[in-house]
Amino acid sequence: MPGANIDLLLVGVSHKTAPVAVRERLTVDPEAIAAALTELTGLAPVREAVMLATCNRVELYVAADDADRAAAGLAEVLARRAGVGVPELAEHLYQHRDSAAVRHLFRVASSLDSLVVGEPQILGQTKQAYDAAVQHGTAGAVLRACFEEGAFRVARRVRRETAIARNPVSVSSVAVDFARQVVGDFARRRVLIVGAGKMSELAARTLRTHGATLTVINRTRARADEMAKQFGADVADWENLRGALVAADIVIASTGAQRPVLTLDLLTQVRKARRGRPLCLLDIAVPRDVEPAVGELSDIYLYDIDALQKVAGEHRAERAEEAAEAESVVEEELGRFVKKWRNRQRGPMISALQTHFHGIARAEVMRLSGGVDEKERKARLDIAESLVKKLLHQPMTALRDDDPDAAMSLVQALQRLFSLSPVAALPAEAPGEGSADKKATGS
Amino acid sequence: MSTLTWHAVGAYGIAAAIYLLHLVGLRRGAENAGRALLAIGVTLHFADIGVRCYHGSNPISSTPEAMSLVAFIVAAVYLLTSLRYQLTAAGAFVAPAVVALILLARLAPAEAPVQDGVTLPMMGRLGQAHILLATLGVAVFAFAAVLAVVYLFQDRSLKRKQLDRAVDRGTPLDTLDRLAHRCVSIGFPVFTLAIVTGAIWVARLGILHGQGTLRPEYLIAVGTWIAFAVLIIARVGAGWRGRRAAWLTLGGFGGTALVVAAYFIRHAV
């Protein structure tokens, strides 16, 4: 979509262009974001700035009068932050301008450019980045339009109209969802962790955040105590494994045993004692900790690592399919955004043109009216104003043309012919102080 | 059928279509539309029952009227429950069942309100109380049966490791189990009172009018009561839950359905 004339510039790195060794040097603490934004708007051509910094990307979105100079300045800022030279960082940097930058922003906010397509965090992170810019006065009319009226709207639409984020794609999220479908809310649910290995720790951490009550059971009591202390969990003796299984709602098995520790015999007894109370068994160990035949017992729901990975894989494939649909939503919204942007530029451009011509006419009348009385000067002014109006009538009619593309080409022509700045053509929503001073170039 | 009834059936019917499409995965995120239409259906149905009452056909005056009341209660209870719990899948069973019940009730041959050969004025307060309690009991058991069916579907999805179906269209097993138990716990005392009042009523009819013959549906009703009694005792006493409880709930409701069917057929014939 060339020539949209949106003076948005993006310079950044992401997981697609830079290894973590580079990205980690560019991350910014939330406390340091104000200083970073001030540094960006301190660059001469930059009027507005938003800094999006996550673990997978650092992107600088700016509105600038001179995109080439601004891009060079932003690259220097990033290189300085990374502690490397610009040429060294350049191979990892990408930049987009105009509608291409808007498209990129829309794709990022909609999670189409994420490492895990459809992950929900990126929209929140984008909102935080924009809010920080608003708070520190570095977001003005251009960025407000691109983020608030564009990116956030597109992301919401993608989420609403496609199934891109419907199903979880990580093994742990799939496991949590299976468990939730069996027992419902995790609050006050008892989760038994069998084995105190690294995988168990990961699972314990996930379930703890969901409000579950944890009990750890391990052949080596000391290791169980250590893990229980870490997560505020109870500890059960290995000899009481059967009782702990009867009491549990969810079991996460992840021992290092070479043979199944949760056998069909044991679980048959447990099932009998539970009297139909559903039990969710998540076996994330390799080799497996639960005998596969246990899955055949009624009211016991067994999911091993293969089953969890299979479902996660299916969901990933589903997301890839949905991503194509989401891309078309992005394109549709980009078209709508650009059209709206062009329309928005026409009104202020008409005013700018009128102000420009009337200003010249008035100045000339004043220059040539030395020594004439007030009545005569007023008559001359009226004639000049009338002439300007007549001369501008046809151009004004053409600018008000219904076809935004035709009108836009005229706007661009007028900008060049009369040096009317596109900034002057934007709605009067100045960004914050400090950056506002140097951006009003006027005509 | 009156215009009001047709409109109620129409709203229920569209809600049923939406819920069914949601269940088979063709229309996602339609629960709000389904619920709104069901709410419209319930409102129109309530108005329909009110109008019929005004014209002398009160909900306990005949088996078809009682069936319409059962349909109304089931729809209303589902609507209220679905405001708190994610029960979209249950809607795919409730809405079509409600449509079927109303159509059966309203398309049954119209005749003077008769119950067991006894006209409404002859029923007395005991007979009316029996029919009202039985209707309420059947409605609550019907809702419990819907929950049991959803439980068994959800159980099958989870056993087959179909998270997509389970998460998107189902309700956690534990929630379904608890709700079904709550329904049975409410329905059982109501149904017990219905059985007791019915037994006394039939005995009186036998004495006063010589019409109190022992019919198969009486035995089925007692059998149903026993099934639900076993379920409650097993649940409270022995902690029975899950699939067994779901099947027993379905068995119990099957009994009540047979009783209603027997009355309906007798009425229609």
C-alpha cells in the first residue's frame, strides 16, 4: 500500500532476526522506559515515540519528519544500548515505514509475528508500551491513531473472529486445561506431585499459581521436603502413596523410575476407594510412571506426555490455519486505516492551503497600502480575499473529491508545490511537551 | 396452537438450532445468542401458560398441560443455571427437548381436562397437589438427566483425549456431577410427596368413585422413586459419584419419562 503518507517509522529486532544474546542487551527495565523514550524524542527528526520491549522483540515506533535521519538515529540508540557498533547491529535490525510499519504493528499486536502465534501476552505488552508513551508525553496524533484506532482494534477483531488463540499450544497449558475439564476450578483442589524432579517443579509452579493445594511425595523424603518448602506444599510419606492418591484430585507423575510406579493394581484399589470421584492423572515422565491400562479405568483420566504433545501439536497446526484468516483481517483493517488516514489529512490540508494563500494576499495588500486610509485598505483587502477565494475554488472542489486516492495525490502535490507540511495537516493533537516543540514545522 | 405458543416454539427452535450448531462445532461463540432466544422463548411460554390458565386450562388440568409446564420449568432452570455455569453443551439437549415437549403437549388431541377419568372439579386439592408436585419433580429430574447425559459425553471426550471438544463445548465433570446431584436432592423430596399424595388420592378415588385401579404407571413411579432413593443413599452414604451416578440418574429419569408417557398415551387414546 504505497504512498499512504503515514509518517510512521519502525526500527527494531525480534526473535526472527536476532539471537537472544543480542535481544537481552536491548531489553529495558520498566523503570528506565521514561529515560529511553526521552532519549528517542531527543533525536532531531523524531516527534513521537513508543518503545515495545519484550523478551522476543525490541521495537521503536516513531513519528518523524525525516525518516532516513530518524532511522539512522534510532539505529545508533539501539547500538549504543547493546554496546556494539551500528554496523554490527545492522544485520539484526529491520525497519518499516509508512503503511508497511503500520502493517507490522498490526501483525505484532495480533500475535501473528510472535514466537508462538496467537499467544495472548503480546497485546497486553503492546498496550503497556503505548500507555508508557502516553504517560511520558511521547505519543501524539500519529501513534495514537496507529495504536489506539488501529493495532488494538485489529488485535481484538482477530481474537474475536478467528480461533487463533482458542486452544493452548504448550504441553503444560494443555495439561492444565485437561485437568480443569475434569475437576473444574483449581482453588481448594488437592494436587499430588509424585516425584520431585525438575519437571515436577515446573508443573508445581504452574498449578500453584492457579490456587491448588500441593502435596509432594517422593521416594527420597529429603528431596520432597526441599521441594515442599519451595512451593509451600505438604509432604506425604512414600509408604502412604495409596492414601495420597485417594485424597488427590489431580496427580502429576514425574519420577525418574524405570518402571511404572502407579500400577493398574494400585489404581484399581484407589478407584474403588474414591467411589467414582474423578481423578486426573498427568504422566509427564519418560519412561512413563503410570501403566497405560490405567487409562481404561472409569472415572480416571490419564494423559501421558505423548497425548499432551499430540494435542499441543494439533492446536499448533490449527493456529497456523487460523493465522491465514487473521492475516486477511489485518490486510482488511490496514486498508480501512489508510483510507481513514487519507480522509483525515484532507480537512487540515484545505485549511492549510487557505491560510497559506490568504496570508500571502493579506501581506501583499499591507505592503502596498502604505499611506492609504483605512477604508481604501479594507477595500483592497476585500478584493484580494475575493481573488484568492475564486482562485482556490477549483482546487478546493478537487480536494473534496469523494475518491480518497485522487484527493490524496492532490494533497501530496500541494505539499510539494507550496511546502505545506503533512504535520500541519494532522489533527491538532500534539504529543507531550518536550517533543512537541521541535515537531511543529508548519508550512 | 395459539400464536403465542407458536412464537414460543419458534424462539425455542432457533435457540435449539444455535446450540446444536455450537455442539457440532459449526458455530462458535453463539452461546449468548442461544441464551437470548431461550429467554425470549421462556417469556413467551410463561405468557402462553398464563393465557391458557385465564381460559380455564391450568397447568395441572391435563397431562399435555403438565408436559408444557415441565418444558417451561426445564427451560427456565437451564436459563438461570447457565448464567452462573458454562453449560452451552447442555443447551443442545434442553432446547430441542423443550420444543418436542411443547409440540407433543399442544398437538395432542384436545378434550375436556381429564385425569384418570376424573374431571378437574372431582380432583380436589389432594389430586391437584399430587399433579403439581409430580410435574415439578419430573421437571427437576429431567434437568438432572440432561446434566447426566452431558456428563457422559464429556467423560467420553476426555477419555478419548479430545481436549478441543471438551474445553470448548463442555463443562467440568465435577461441576456437572455436583449440579446433577443438587437437582436430584431437590427433586427427590418433591417426587416423594407426589408419590404419597398420589397414593392417598388413588386410595380415596377407589373408595369414593370406584375408579382407583392399580395401573402399571403406578408401579413404574414407585420403581423410579426407589431408583432415586438408591442414588441419594449411595451418594450420601457410600460416596457414589461420576459415571455410575450419571447412569443411575438417567435410569431414574427413564422411569419418570415412562410414567409421563403412559399418562400421555392414555390421554391421547
